[in-house]
Amino acid sequence: MTITLKIDNPDVEKRLLQFVKQQKQDLEEVVLEAIKKFVHTPTTKKFNYAKRDPRKYSRKIEYKDDMRDDLSDVTPYSHVTDSGAYVRGLRSKRNI
């Protein structure tokens, strides 16, 4: 496995090299230990957020004038006469 570390900030690079000298290890070893700690650290931190009242933050849906059609006579799936056959047909189309 090859890891490439690109540091654009020269100050960060100097501090990393100083830290490596203090640890008396290779740069690769220090970086690999940091990655291992990052990956294997369990996160027990819970998110703290306030729950909002949906009635307070909900908005009325505003329809445009051309969207105010009367759909009371429309019944969905009125073309289906045999629901079992309809579902089997949908499943067979999905598996193709």
C-alpha cells in the first residue's frame, strides 16, 4: 500500500517534521500510527440537536393557478382488474 501525503502549508510541514524528530521515528511510522488511531477510535459522541415542532416550521403548500385542477374524479389504479396478476406482472418486469 502506498500513501501519499500532500502538505500545502509550510508551517504544518515544519511542525510535522519537528514532531517526527521528537518521536525518533520515520515519517511513515508516525503517519501510519496516526491513521490507525483515527480509523480505530470508536466514536461515542452523540449529536446534540434540538427537535423542532413541525407545526411551527411547516408551511402551507402554495399551488399555482394552473395546478388547481379538480382531481376528485380520478381514481388511481382503476385500470387494474386483477390485483394479483398486476403485481405478478410488475415483479416479472423487475426481474428481467
